Amino acid sequence: MRITVNFYSYFRDLTGAAEATETLKAGATIADLLKQLFARFPKLEVMQNSMLIAVGVEYQRRDYKLKEGDIVSLFPPVQGG
Amino acid sequence: MKRSLLIIQAPIDEASLLAQREMSNGMGAAVYFAGVVRDSEGPSAISAIEYEAFQQMAEYQFAKIFDQIEKRWPVESLRVVHRIGVVEVNEPSLWVEVIAPHRGEAFAACQFLIDEMKKTVPIWKRPLQRPS
């Protein structure tokens, strides 16, 4: 299945991209997606402890099972106000 | 509870927002908060902050906070404006109005909204250094 990943804030600087597409096996989780992304964008791995993850508009944990067409967003801690 | 959320590029017009206040006769408290850009970020002097939002998710996460406020306090009206893009020093980036029967619940709801926003609403800032 193909998963679209959006990067926000300085995660765009770390990856050099606003968006990426990854192909994963059926039943893959966000943790599997991150493993592939860290291989492709090594600078992202350094931020993994503070990284926030959403699928659509909901925050999700790393054991969330991805579905075809999911849009995953990765970003640093939020700073509104 | 009446609710209003604007995430906008344009400057926040506080006078205009205040003029649009609506509160029923049973309400005794209108609490306002403006978050204003300071001239420093840590040790660095700055001229502005550039705000970025994941707009669709920000609206959704704000709505979840509004839902929690509605359950916890008898708030009649909640209005929030968050500016995105470049906000100069001394200009507001955030404006909040909470209308409730008493000041205690209005202050508590306002504090809760801002605290939760800083945990869950996907908005980020990038300080812009003052040219030397």
C-alpha cells in the first residue's frame, strides 16, 4: 500500500521535502513506516523522541495499523500562541 | 455554547473583535487574552515570528478543546483568533474571548484553552532575527 507523508515546520528542513510517498506491506504500522523513513531521511531519526504523529487530523501512536490512502503527518512539538 | 475560530493571515483587529461582543443578560464575565510577540526569543533579539499551521488539523484540535470546555464550564461564548504568517514584535498572534456567568469559570476556561492549545494544536513558530 502507498502512504503519503507530510512534514511540517523544521521537519521539512531536515528532510528537504514537504511530502514523501512510501510503499509498505499490508498490515504495516506507523513504526514500520518510520523505519523506512529514517533510512531515507537519517536526520529525522534524531528527532524521533519529540516527534508528533498524526493520521488525517488525529494523533496516533506508533502501533497504529496503516490503511491504503492514509495521510500521515510528522512534526515537532507544537508552539502556538 | 457559541464558538468561533479564525486562523488567519491578516492582522488581528482587536477593536473590531471587541465591538462584535455578544453576551446575554445572565453573563457577568468577559475575559480576554492577547498573546503578543516579544522582541526576544531566548537570548536572541528578534523582529517577528513566522507562524505556520496545519490548518485542517488545527481546526479539528481546537474543536476538541472547545468540546472539553463546554463540558466543564458554563461558558456561553468562546471566540479564538490565531494569526499565521509573519507577526511583528508587539502585534498579537493570538486573541481569546471567553464569556461566562462568573469570572472564575471564564478565567479557568481561558487558561485551559491556551494550555491545551500549546499541547495539541499543530501551529509552529519560526523566530525571525533582527537584522544586525
